[in-house]
Amino acid sequence: MPLNTILRWIKVAVYVGLALLFVFLIMAKFVPGGQVSYEWSFDRANSFVRGPFPAARVVSESQGTAIVNEPVYFNVYSPRHFQRAEVQLVYSKMDDLPASFGLKVGNDNTWSYSMQPLPSTAGEFRTQTFMFDLGSANYTRNQLQFIVSSPGISSDSSSLLLRDGKFTFEN
């Protein structure tokens, strides 16, 4: 095969590769399917979910991540604006501990969260699903902020443990 033909095929392959990369990047940003999900375990790092933070308010334990001071935050990447979020949280909470889970709403200058109660699990792990309308959600650098609040929690007990989460954003 002549050298010109080989170079021409290499050039075509490079252009096709660049076109496919471009299409992939466009689809990743615009999410043409209308839904994106991130599964995450509290004991492993994740590129799309950052947290819980501040780190001084949580302790890693064998069964999960214990919240020892409140509030605790999570930032979750969103490639674009969506209409609603479904969050599945696997956690354990003692009966007498008030706790809630929420989404930051409003703008950067307000400390406002749409909160929902975390029901008691009697110390057993269970999955709870939370639904949020993202119409008034605060998007900062393509991230949504979630919060776990538990007034009265103390650092000497493991009364609120987080294990896994799944964040689904959809239109």
C-alpha cells in the first residue's frame, strides 16, 4: 500500500476519533436522556459527590460514617439544570435523635435549605428516598449542596450513621 494511502487513512481515523470525542463530550454535558445518576459509598472517594464535610464532623466506622457534629454537607455535580432530584440514603438513626436531610435553595447569600425529616430506624440500616424540586435549588459551579442536620448529636455516640447514597437528577 502506498504511503499516501496509509497517511490518508490515519488522517480519516484521527478526524473520526475527534468527532466521536466531541459527540461524547456534548452528550455528557447536555444529558440527552434527561436523567443522570451517581451512586456513592461514604467510605470511598467519588468524582461526582464531594463530602461529607467538614471532615471534623464525621468519623469513619466499620459500619459507615458517623456524624458526630452537625451540620454535615455534600456537594453533588450536576452537568446542567434538572427539574427534580431523587436521593436514596442508606442510614441508621436512633429513635430519640431528631435529624433531617435537605437541599440548598435560593442564592449563595442565603442559608436556606428545603429540609425533610430522617425517620427513625431503631438503629438498623434502612433506605429512605427523598424527592426535591430543583426549580429553586442553588447551583454553584454546577454543584448542588445537600445537608444532614441533627441538633443535639454528640461526639460520644454513633447514633447517626450514613452508609450509601444514590443521587438521581431528571427532567
